[in-house]
Amino acid sequence: MTHPTKRIARAELDRLFALLSEDARVVHGPTVRDGAIVDAPLASVSELPIGWTDQQAPGRYRLTRRDDAAVFGFVVGPSSPKPLFFPPEETLYRAERRADGKVGFVPVVPSPAPKALLGVRACDVAAMRIQDRVFRDREHREPRYAARRDDTIVVGVHCLAPGPLCFCASMGAGPRVGEGADLALAERLDAGGHIFLVEALTARGQALLSRLEGSEASDEELRWRDEALASAERSMGRTLDTAELPGRLYAALDHPRWEEIASRCLACGSCTSVCPSCFCSGSDDPSDLEGAHTSHTRHWESCFTSAHGELHGHTTRPRTSERYRQWATHKFGAWVSQMGQSGCVGCGRCIAWCPSGIDLVAEVRAIADGVSPVTMPVAREVTAPREESLVPRAATVLARTVESSDVVTLSLRMEPDGRRDFAPGQFHQLSLPGVGEAPISISGDDGAGVEHTIRAVGKLTEALCALRVGAQLGVRGPYGRGWPMDELAGGPVVVVAGGIGLAPLREALRRMLADPERYPDVRLFYGARTPEDLLYGRELLGWIDRPGFDLHVTVDRAGPTWRGHVGVVTRLLRPATVPASARAILCGPEVMMRFTVDALAKLGLPHTRQWVTMERHMKCATGTCGRCQYGPHFVCKDGPVFRFDEVSMLFGRHGL
């Protein structure tokens, strides 16, 4: 596609800067500071890195003077536009928790000044498109990001002289500036003088271009630009074969090279901090001394930290090799299934700014080359974005039921309207100001409120379990994909639960038992640690006489008065109790589900007729913090319920 292109003199760049500065718009661009070329607010064109270039190698970055006055004669420095739209730290809301147990949440809404970005490289424009897909253009539209991003003018620069670490051509991200920029500049210094070819890529860019003094670019000038870009593509310092790369990486999860890399990797997170597309984050809830007033703050986090992989008090990725594998397979593999494109734009920053000089391209090549790929799932179809402020609403405890020594069920009324819409298997984010926030499965609807069954295993869940009737807490959601109720209809349904895993299954059981015509044969196999740990005892007894319902219960250990089964729940699964035509839904500890899936498969139930719920790692509930990334899925958004063949590749594998 041909875009309007003008030839302007070097002096006209000042005119472009003035146009970008109109209406109090702040212009950001590259400038020399502290021995590097960084992005910062600019007062004039003179602050651009005129006559400077950069020398880069693994673990090395140096500035040197050029022998000309090129304005954009460098590659990329350590910074990118990412912090302008996704700040390293940001308060999402403020909250209070009063002495009477009531809570309140007030969103912190930014009022960003309009911006213009001048001199953005093609790789960084591509990274902005990736960030847009994460925060703005997918199911959950983050309004803070969108407010900063939507009113931004972007002036890109075609990269005509890539550096030794660049591989944007391999990643389809450059050297030509693509979608996401309004204008694209090509800088030319030769005997004919110092000029810029300015190409308008959007209507807004065309409006700017029409106000610049210059002439229409000649055929020779356009041919020079295109030939220079083709030459730049051929002269990339690095190349990477991306054909079936996601499948090749996931086929090499046990490659010995991961351990060899770990012997050099410091797990410092430098690579993720300079990456223009990484979006992993964590959150804090700092409060005043009394705990009455608090704020909920989001901050950048790296998957190289142990905290990012924490689950129920322990980290799922304790070794550096597992963290590096998580990062590399997500960036080059899972991202393609999640976003429809790679998460790497080939800028080379992670190589230059790695203190150990680890060459990511060389390592990925060494691991993936020659490996036969596994089949990867395609990207999920994106639904229409809806605004997600990440701010809870208040909910009031209507009833509190003690289920066992460490398990409580809370019935919650959602304020102010009492809405109770959810699908069986979905979850809410429950929070207490100053304590924290966590995903909790919805265990039912009692006709007045939405029920959540909570085990006290940490600071937040202990505080939630201690709430009394009339107290309030924060709620977000519901979120996630629930049980496949339509696919379960019509034939035998086997329900296998372990411990508190009965909670996410409870509402599905209720709805099936309430509709015996659609669900004529429901069989529940339930295992707990002891008889005292069995949940919903009175309700289970009330189900026994329902037509088409069978109940099988076992415990790990029991006293002499127990007359039921003792042993693991898989012992209850036999040809006499599990029809080969059944469909199965499972919830419990992962080790229990792994053995259950195998037992059911031996009884004739293939993985395509078994569903599990993967309630692990979830933090933000919108697929934007990266914490629940599980191979090609975000558990919170693509699950938590999965058909088992969707996760069988990774299920039960240590360090993922």
C-alpha cells in the first residue's frame, strides 16, 4: 500500500516538533543522558541525540560520536515507550475499612497530558501494538492504559542501519515502521544534503504531513528508502528461525541447555525490565498504621523473581532454570497462542543489558533447532473489549457457615444491586483493604447471596473466614470460563472432587440435580482428609434420594466409628461405577486430578471428555499480570476450567 510521502529539509524537523507540541502536548523522544540514549520529555529538536550512535554487544552498551549530524543514527537504548502507558508503579484505587466492618473503594483515575512520541523505532512501535493487545484491545480493557494511549501521536523512524544485536526482521517487527505509528521518517544524509522522507500512515498523520513545508517524494527517493530498508533487513546482526518455534520450544522443555543457561543467569530481571513488551506485574496494599485506609498499588514484576511464581506460600519455580524457561517459552511460544503473535520484537535489549552477556537468540537456537514441534493451540478468539477498572465493589456478608475446623462458607450480597449472575466454575476476586486480594471460587447461590467456600491458609483467607454477618469486603468479577454445562447434558456425568475441590463443583451439581431431564445420571465421587473435613454434609445427605444421583465418599484416614470407604478417591472409580460413555468434571489437588484423569482414561473416558479446573497462580483475573501464565494459557482468562487435552502437555510438570 502506498502512503502519502513528502521530502522535507532537516530544518523542517523543528516545524514538525512545533506541530507535535500544539495544544500543550508533551513531546517525548530519545536524548542523551547518563551515558545512554533514553526516552524523555523534550523541549526542542536540539535535545535529540544528534551525531551520536551506540555500540552494542552481549552485556555491553557504549555511546560514541558519529562523523556526521544524523539525528537518528543509533539503534535503541535501554528505555522504550512502555512506561508512558504502563507505569512501573501505579495506584489503582484507595480503600477504607471502618470500625463497623464497612468498606469503601475509590478508583484513582489518571488525567494524562496528551503526548507525542518522536523517533520511535519500528521494534518499539511493534511492542506498543503488543501492549495494546494486552491492556486495551482484548477482553478486558484497562481504562488507565487506554486513557494514556488513545490520545498519543506516534512518529516512528524507519531503521536503516540495524545494530549487531538486532533481529526485528526475524520477528516481523521491522525494520520498516508499521501499524501503530501516525508518521514514519526515513533519514537520508548524502551529497544531496540532509533530508527526511515523511510518510503518513494514518489520517492524523496525513493532517500533520499537510502542514509541513516540502515536496512530494520522488520515485527515486521512494526507491532509495525501500532499497535501504531491504538492505537493513538483510544486514540484521542476529537471525532466528521462527517457523513452528512455539511447538519446538515446548517440545524441548527438558533440554539440558536450560540448566546450562541457569549456571550463568543471575535471575536479576534486567532482561524483563528493559523489554518493551513484557507486562508482568504484582500488587501491594500499603495502609496507615491503623489499617483503616489503604491503597492498592500495581508495580512491574519479573517472572525471574520467586514471588512471581508463589502459590499457597511456596514458589512453583524455585530454580533459575525454571524461571528462564518460563520467560523464554512464554515470550517466543505461549504468546503466539495467547495473542496471535510473538511477544518478542527483536530489539536486542535483553542481550545488551544482561550483566552476564547471555545471548537470547543463540540460546533459543541451541534449544529449539532440530526439535520436532508439538502441536500448539491457536489463539483464542477475542471477544469485544469491556472496561475493567480492577476496582472492587462492596459486598455484605449475609450468612456465615462453618464447614470444618478451617473452612467457612460466606453468602455475599453484591452492593448496591445484589446481582447474582455467574456460571458454575467461575470465580470472584475477594479483597479486604490493607490485607490483600485473592481469587475464590463461587460455590453456589443460596437464593439471597452468592456463596464462597474459603479455607483459611494464609493472612487474607484467615481474615475472610473471620468475617461476621454484616461485615463487608471487596468483590470483583465474576471471571473465567466455567464448567461446560451444555456439553455435559444428555448422558452420564462423573464428578470427582478432592477436599475443598467440591466447592467449585457444588453449583454445577445443584443445577444438574435440579434438571434431571437434561442430566439423568450424575455420579459424585468425593474424597477428603478425614470425616470431619467433608463439606456440605447436610446438603449431600439431601441429595442421596434424588433420582439419577449416586454418591460415593471416601476419606484418607478415619476413626473406628467411620463406616465408609478409606483410601484415595481413585479407588472408587471402577467399571461398575463409571460408564464408559460418561463425561467427567474434576477439582482437587493437582496430584489427585492427575491420577484421576489416568484412572478415568483406563475406564474409557478420553481426555476430550474430561474437564479440570486449574485454580493456581491467579492474581489480576484479567490476563494482564502474567502470573497465571500456564504454557499457552492464562488460567484466569482461558480457564480456570479446561478440557484436559488443552493442558495435558504441561499438567503435573514441575516448574511450570
